[in-house]
Amino acid sequence: MSTSLFVNPALSPFSSSASSPSSSKPPIPLKNSCFSPQKPQPIAVCLMCKRPSSVGLIQRTSVASNNMTISDFRDDEEENPPPLLESEISSKPRRIALFVEPSPFAYVSGYKNRFQNFIRYLREMGDEVMVVTTHEGVPQEFYGAKLIGSRSFPCPWYQKVPLSLALSPRIISEVANFKPDIIHASSPGIMVFGALIIAKLLCVPLVMSYHTHVPVYIPRYTFSWLVAPMWLVIKFLHRAADLTLVPSAALAKELEAARVTAGNKIRLWNKGVDSESFHPQYRSHEMRIRLSVMDKLPEARIAFVGDGPYREDLEKLFSGMPAVFTGMLGGEELSQAYASGDVFVMPSESETLGLVVLEAMSSGLPVVAARAGGLIDIIPEEHEGKTGFCFSPGDIDDCVNKLKPLLHDVELRETIGKAAREEMEKYDWRAATRTIRNEQYNAAIWFWRKKRAQLLRPFQWLFKRIFQAPEVSY
């Protein structure tokens, strides 16, 4: 049986996959100020059998909630926000300022879909949203959100990643005039420092969401001795935040073990997937032919789907072999590329979650993934052999042993593909956004109020000592 390899070479060390507004500088209002009187992506491989085969699926009837919490794996001794009443959960519309770096509109990576869907559903739920991001590719309009582009500079060790501090007088003024109820910044990065300073200036609760596990990438791109200082930077940032969101329980455990911040301030940003765009219905014989290299090699075919800094190296490596590079695909073409495969292989060991795995499973593909990072949240031990398989990181023999049954057993492949699809139908971006908006943001506000009360306590004690009326004895 001949096979084809479907590969995504978009290898970037940063997570996520425009013109600046006027430079006028209106005065910065301090009404809400404390001073007033009041996010290398891995190669994703999809092995395809030569003979097309469909995956039978059950039509979606409902969407289950995905309410994972840190308490699922940790007993927290610290004080937590009280349980919310129904009236509190159905909170009134808020004004939310998002600081996202690099741009979720131009930079292709996993968190691009996450933030675009997040903005979309926040607007759908009635919230006013401002997005501050790097200026590249900022659209004129996005679901009615207010978009602010900040001048950027290339990352020193990875030129394709634009960075920006986003702390110009224009941006401070824009955010202050917007009067946010909460500021939410992607982390780590440079822009998160700007978001932190602005949140403190305006006396606004600050949420940080952790998307790129930079300490893992530092030895690959710079020097190993920088890992420890990077952890110190991460701790400084997230201890200053009122709440930290992470995309997987595995990452939450690691941040808690490293004492990045208080354990009760680390919460999960539930996973989601566009299960309508990534669906087995897009399986296409024409796309399979396009992804293959015809019959030059009867045993294997290779197609690289996507783009990235290693494309040139890969083209040299596979020179003379039956390989094709499609470049970036999007929309229905990308949906067809997923659905036209048979097995999806994910060798990455550094994913904070792995959205491409969610998209592959939503497309009805069984997945073989490294047992590392956030991937173990997608295919937990109890699901192995049911929705996919995990192999020991870096162990090629183990990977091949997990692949062989799927390549040679059509019935097994279809059964696991169907189960993977059904599992993904539980994860909905709208539900994930609702959890952040109605529960996690409320928790951040509670922690912020508690911190502010603790800071004011010494002054209250001093005030009482000075101005308390003396007791009169008779």
C-alpha cells in the first residue's frame, strides 16, 4: 500500500496560527487612574493511504461544556473567589482591552485562531473590545472591535516575529479614553510590559495569558544560561498580574511547580476548535492528488503544507525526492488538506496546547503525537488507543510502531478518526470565551480588589490612629 506524507513546515518559536492610527497626542485623562482623587511551531505530518476512504460521523446535536479547572489536579490551600451566583455569571457588557503580540491578524500560528475567535465571541456577547497589537496587517474592521496598531521591530533572534512595547503617548491616551474594565495581555513578550504599566496607571485589573513556553526555545536560538533569567522575567510579569490563563493543564502544573505565581491565580483557557471549518466533509480526492507526487515513488509520497523559516532547508533536504511544497493554505483549501489525510503525526515536544492537533481530530483524523507539553491534554492516557496515540518524545521507533496499525488497518483508522471527531465536538470557541468572560475575568477582578484592599489597609490603620476620637471617661 503506498502512502503520502502531508507536512506543515511552519516552524516558528513563537505561538499564535497595519497601518497605525493618527499620531495625534490628546491629553491622557486620569479619571480612572490610581493618581486621581477617586502570544519553532512543529512540523505537523499527515500520512495518507493511496486509496481514499471516508470517515462516517454522527451529526452534531449539541455542544458539551469544557469546564476544566486547576482544581482538577491541585488542592489549593489559598483563598479563592467565592462561587458566583447566576446573576453574577450573566455579567453586564464590559470594556475589554486586549494587548496581543505578535498580531493575531498577520502572524500565522496557533493563537491566531484563538484570539480571532475570542474577539468575535466577546463582541457577540455584547462587550466593547479594543485590540492593541503590532501594526503589521491590522485590518480596517474586525467584528466591530477597535483596532490599534503599534510600531514594531523584529525580534533579534527571530526576525519574522515583530515586537512592540506599545507604550507611546498615543496608545496610552487611546486606552485611557477607552476606559477599560479589564486589560488582557498575551505573554511572554515585549508588549506585555506596556500592558502592565498601563494597567497600573489606570488602576485596572490585569489578566495575562501564557501562550509561548519561551524557556524551552531559548537553548535552541540563543544561550542556555539565559533560561534562568527568563524564568525570573516570567515570574515578575505574572506575579504582577491578577490572573494567569494557560492553554493546558500540563503547562499549568509546570508554572505552578516553578512558583511563577500563586497556584489559585492560574486558570485554564479551555480549548476550542472550529469544528464546522475542520470537518471530514472536506475530504477531497483532488486534494489528495495535489498533495501527492503522483506515482514516482510507489511506497511513499510527501507534501509540505504551510510555510516557515525552515522551508528552504527542507527543500534542500528533500531535493530529488517525490516531495511538493504547497506553501500557505487557508480557508476551504486548508480544510480539504486536513480532511484528505488519513493519519496526522505531531512530533513537537514544546506545544503549550497544539491547535493543529485539534483541527486534525476535528477533521476526522486519528493522531499520533509526542507525549509532551499540552498534547497530553488533548490525548490523555485514558484516551490513548481511542482518539489517538502518543509516543515517547524523540523515539522514532515508538512513533513508527504507533503508526503502522493505522496505516494498514482501514477499519481501525476510521474508528479512531470517528471517535476523534466526536471528542472535538465538545470543544467550542463560544463556550470557551463565555468561561473566560463570565468566570475567569470575574475572578481576576476579585483578586484585584483584594490586593487593593490589602495595600490600603496600613493607611486605614494609620488614619484611625490619627483621627479616631479619644474615649471619654466619666
